[in-house]
Amino acid sequence: MSRAGAGATPYALILPATLVIGAVLGYPLYFMVRLSFERYGLFQLIRHEGVWIGTQNYASIFHDATFWHVVLRTLAFTAVAVSLTMAIGTLIALLMAQLGSAMRLLLNVGLIFVWATPVVVAVDIWYWMVDFEFGVLNWLLTHLHLGDFNHHDWFANAWSGWSIITLLVVWGAIPFVAITVYAALTQVPRELVEAASIDGAHAWRVFRDVTVPLLKPIFIILASLSTIWDFQVFNQIWILRDEQPSPEYWSMAVYAYHTSFQTSEYGLGSAIAIVMVAIMLVVSFVYIRQMLKMGEAT
Amino acid sequence: MRRSAARRWALNATGLVVFAVMIFPVYWMVTTAFKPGSEIFADTPVWFPWHPTLSNFDDAIHRPHFWAAVKNSLIIVSVVVAASLVLAFLAALALAKFRFYGRRAFIVLIIAVQMIPLNALIIPIYLVLSKAHQVDKLTGVIVTYMTFVLPFTIWTLRGFMIGVPSELEEAAQVDGSTRFGAFVRILLPLIGPGLVATSIFAFIQAWNEYIMAYVLLHDPSKQTLTVWLAAFTTSRGTAWGPLMAGATLTALPVVIFFALVQRKVAFGLTAGAVRG
């Protein structure tokens, strides 16, 4: 680890990766920033040349009520989905820590199956489960006497549609959180928990005062990763809404996509995408700081 | 004693319910795939495929472009994984085994680029590739996939390499091996499992990707498996049996690979995070 003065070797080793990252990520990023200051419609697409219009794209999205609705909707969805994912994931991890080994293995296998399911496959499964005609969900709710859900269309109402999207996203995200938190729980020294229990602390207090502080780095990492993933939600909405979601189903990623590829306003779309990146920068900052702290420890 | 037995029972029951709720969608996909139409389009759900059939699979794999999609996915994924692994191996070696000026900046770069919302980058990537006449070409998708596979691969491999104590290499060098000899004989076998785990995880990420392929590949014969599968619902909304069969086939390689490496990668992600 401590080979100072290794000369040019490390630089030669990182050079190829750096060049590739610069080309495939750096250039598109630069291009996106430039695009956001350009008019880039169908005419410009044919000529591969935008027209510089300064901050006009930003001015028009900031004066657009739809844009603010989409931003708020995406933030609200992210807050709900991340909270649910973290809470349920942690509860399942705590449950796993209490279970016998056979039961824990079973639960672990179940979680891994869900974790491994590709997003597009997961969306198709839920598409089928919430089908208005033969979907298992409508049958189940009707027979649990929660109301008449025969031929109920979940997406007719945006609130119930977003509930399905949220459930689908949370279901897919729980395993990563549960398994990671469980792995971290097993590394919490037993003596600490036992000492606290002997002192007469309740299970809840042991959890709050001993476990949570120790697991804080993991919680921060999981919460920021989940935030970044959920904030760019796209696939679930796109496929569930048959590749043409109506405005009440737009997230920021869908809105940027729609503006660029369906109305051919690539400059405007880039401005939306830039705002999206900017919002995520705040979360990234928290995440990167935590990762560096941990990097120092190793 | 009685109280602890009751508690045990309640815990197991809760565990079972959680398991059932989580696994149900996957169970429903697989069972639907094996059901004949009469059991799929039933007013009361049929909970188990009592009359299993392979006709849905037969239908799915004979749909237009299925095999082209499988081939395209395999080509894209193998090139992406191979190229990323070589580049990442070198970079991870530098990060794990050398101290150099700019090391920290490079680490920040690697972590930071993983945080860029890729869904935002579709617009410039599409325009750049269309200018370079790389739309509807697998090369365009391959280059695009490097954006998320490469940084992840560098980071994970670095984690595995740090786990190898440098005393081992130094001991080999004292024994008269050259630096390179020590590296090949000591380091490589030790990080072998890490290399396998990382490449499988990179495989899964590239295999599952949807939106980039959807934007960059329009020609149905050029599309990947996820794009092929997603198009299923829009073009023929109610062919649930074949759709679930196609979904099962798409998920199958991922589930198998994932089960093999999950433990390793979860370890790589969390190692060193909790300290007493």
C-alpha cells in the first residue's frame, strides 16, 4: 500500500480507464451542458448543429408550471419510495437476525430471487398482476372484501397508478437494503448488545443507542444510493404506461425524455436533465463524503 | 419457556409471510409461464399450474426477433464485460497497490461518475452517436454501457485487491521473485474469485439495461432481449402466457449467476463499513 515513488507506473495503469471514462462520460456531460444553452430541434438535428440561445431554455422551463409539478412529483415519489424501502428493508434485516438458520435461509433465498429479477421482467410481472381483467390483485382485493375491484383499472387514477409504481419500485429495492443491513448487523459486536441488555435496556433502546449509531455509515450509503436510483425512475413508468405516459405520470426522467425524443426539443430536454443532475449532486455529495470516510478506514 | 416458544412461533410465522409476499410475483411469473390459456384467463386465479405446458415457451422463442435479441444481448454484454475488466484491472491495481499524487482525485472521480443519473445522459449520448452514425449499431450500445459498467468494475475490483495483504507479495519478492512474478503467483490466484464475481455482476448490469438500448436500437433485428421483452406488452397487450415465458427466459441467466456471486459482492460493498 505504501509504495511511494513508484514513478510513472500507477499513472500508466489508470490512463486507459481515465481516457475511456473521459470519452464515454466526460464528453456527453460537456455536450449536455452545451445543449442546454442551444436551440436543438429537428432542423438542427439534421444539420448536427445547435443554435446558441443563452439561458432561454432554462427561462422557459422555470416559467413552465408543468416542470415544477414534475419536479415536486418526482421529489415526493422519491421521498416515499426511499422511506418505505429503508424502513421495510431494515425491519426485514432485524427479523432475519432473530430467525433460526433454516428460516433465515429461506427468507434470504426469497430476497435474492427478487433482487436478481431484471427490472424489465419485474415490470412485466406487475403489469400482469394488476391487469384489469385477469390480474390476481383485483381478484384478491375483491375476495378480501376490501371493495369491488372487478375490472378495476389501477391507472385510471394517477394516485392509485403511482401507488402501484411505488409498490413495484419498493418491492424491487427491498432485498438490497435488507441483505446489506443484515450483513452489517452480523458485524455488530455481540458484547456491546449484551452489555446494554444486562444494563436493563429494552430491545428498542439497544437498537436505537447501540445498533443504529454503528450502522450509520451503511444507512447513509443505502439511503443515498436509493435516492439516486429512485429519483431517476423511468423504466417502470415507461413500460407500465405503454411507452406513452400521460402528463400526470411524468417523472423528471420521463419529462426530459418526452421533451427530447417525442417533441424533438433536445436543448430544452437537456436543460431539464441538467436540473435533474444538479438536484442529485446534493445527494451525491453526502454519499461521496461517506464513501471517502470509509475508504480512509480501510 | 412457554413465552419463548410462542415468540419463536410468531417470528417464524412473520418470516414466512414476508417470504410469501416477496416471492409471490416471481412465483406468479413462473407458474403463469407454464399454464395453459384456460388457467391463465380464469375468473378465479389458478394458484398452481395443474396442467403444465411448454406451449408458452414455444410461442415466445418463435416470436420474431427472439433469437436475434438473445444474440445481440450476448455480444454486447461479453464485449462490455471483457473490455471493462481489462481496463478496470489495471486501474484497480494502481489504486490498491500504489500511493501516488492524484490517487484521491481519481477515487472521487470513480465514485462521482457512478452518481450521475444515466437517464439524463441519454440525450447527449443519442445525439453524439447519431452524428457518428452509430445509432442502430451494437458498437454504439457497447460504448454507452461502458459508462456505468467501467466505474463500478474499477471500484469493486479495488475492494477485492485491498483485501490481499501486501506482506504476502513482499514475502515473495524477498524470496527472489520479480515484482511481476510475485504479482502473478500471489495476487492473481487470491483475487481470482473477486474477478469472477465482478465480471458476473457487470454481466448482470449490462444484461438488464433497458433504456439506452431502447433509445439507440430501433431496428427490431438489432434490439436486445430487454427491449424485445418490453415491446411485448405494448404490441400484444394480453398474450400473458408467452410474455411470462419470455420474462422467465430473460431472468433465468441473471438469477443463476446472481445466486452464485451475491454473497461475494455484498461483502465487497460493505467490507470495513462496521467497526466495533
